[in-house]
Amino acid sequence: METPAFLDRDRPDVPDLVVPGGVTPFYLQGRPVRGRLVRLGVLTDVLLTRHDHHAVVNRLAGKALALVAGLAAALKFQGAFSLQIKGDGPVTMLVADCTDTGALRFYARTDEDALNTLLQETPNPTDRELLGDGYMALTVDQGPDTDRHQGIVDIAGDDLAAMAMHYFSTSEQHACWVYLCCTMTDAGWRAGGLVLERIAGEGGTHVVGQDDADASWETATILASTLSTREVLDDTLAPATLLHRLFHEEGLHVSHPRALAYGCRCSRARLASVLEGFDTDDLDHMCQDDGLIVMTCEFCNIDFRFPRKDIAPRTA
Ligand SMILES: [Zn+2]
């Protein structure tokens, strides 16, 4: 039986941090538009600084976190919503996920030599230059006994927001408009974004014609395009105030905000269970000279150490 997390005293310290108003959902009354304003706040800094990535990789990772937070908040699911990007650029793998309760985590794998080469030529590379060519997948994972919903598209566009919009235009039915930002501020790393989705018109108070719906969607995206990084990442500017600035003439209705949190689900018990799935030879091979097997959580950048003698394979 697995040790419940709260009894798992050997779990290394990870931040117990919640950002109460991390995601602010809203819709435009009578228009085919709903959206989420995302602001990770101090959580950005806590998540990014657990790793030793270059600032350009942090900027990309922060935007990936804002994206999964903004997309997950619109879905009805229990489990994890994840973004995976695998390309042939210096960032070889980027994974970010968000649970139904707003728990966020990420990891990135980089080819340091390739990254240094790129940075010598291009000190401020685009997301595309970091990722190269490859694919991007969005997955809803609701546990081992359920189907995983997955959509995969080629990496297209210069930045992560464009890649996400490309994903929605090719693999989903509805249009999506995405703005993402991440930067180092006086208060540390900050990331955020705005996601607009075009929904079927039945949500409004009156039935709008197709031309009206097209015009409303276009107006909303034009207004959203006026957003600046400074506004999105300004912790002192209330999300509702910012949304009001953009959409006050468009029937803005702000819904209850949702919390975001530091959210890795790694635990000593879970990793021990993974080790018990290996056979004796594999375990002996993994064992270091000091008699320990080290398992690293790539999300938290934490090493868990298990004495080899304490691990018994399930199938001896
Ligand atoms: Zn972890």
C-alpha cells in the first residue's frame, strides 16, 4: 500500500505555495467569446528558480506554464492537463502541466552546447529558434483507467502563443487567441497571459447572426491585442481592472477566480513503487558504489535516495 502523502515524512521540502487569483475567467455577454486572464505571480519565480536554466529557457518555460494554466481552467476534467513539446532545437523537450485544482509544474531538457551556439549568434532567440522543428501535444490525463485525450500538431509559428493558436486552428473546432509573456522583473520572474476562445453563440442573452458573431470575435481579439506585458505582469493591477480596461464596452462578465499552486506529485512512496517494478539485475545496475539508487524528479529538480537493500522487486 502506498504511504499517503501527508505521512510521507521523507519527502524533500518543496514550496507549499498558492496564488489565490491566478486565473480569472470571464465571458462577453451576448458575444461568442470567453477567456481567462492568467497571472502566475510569485509562483513563476518559485517554479523557474528550482532549475538552473538560462534566462531564455526560463522565459519559454514561464509562458508554457501560463498557457497550461489558461487552457486547463476552461476544461471539465479530473487529473492533469499537459503540454509537451519535442523538437530538434537546443530545448529538446519541454513539459508543463496543470491539474484540475490548478497545481502547476514543468521541466525542460536542453542541449547546452547547441544552446550556447545559438546564443552566440542570437542573444535573444525566439521560442521557435529554441525549440526547432518537431511536434507539440496537448493531453488530458484522467488516470490509468481512462482514455487519454491527446492532440498533436507540428511546431508552427515564431512563439509559443502562435504555436498554441496553430494547434487550435488545426486540431480543435473553435478559434483561439493567445497572448503569453514571461520576464524577469524587480520582484523576480513573472509570467502570465490571456486566452480568448470563440464559443458557440448560445451562451448569450440573444441569438446573434454569423456576421455579428464574426465581428464580435474580431473586436475582442483587436482589443486583446492592445494588452502589454507590463499590464499583464503588474501584481498591483487587479485582474478585473485590467479586463475592464480591455472589454468594458463588450459586455464583460468576470467570473470567480481560480487558484494556482506549486504542484509536483512526486513522492518517495511513488518512486519506490516505480523501482519495485524493475527486476533484480536492473536494480543492481542502477545501484551506485555507496549502495544507493538515486531517482531524480525532473519537475522539482530533487534527488530521492533509496538504499538498494530496501527495494525488493515485485516479481522476484
Ligand atoms: Zn517532483
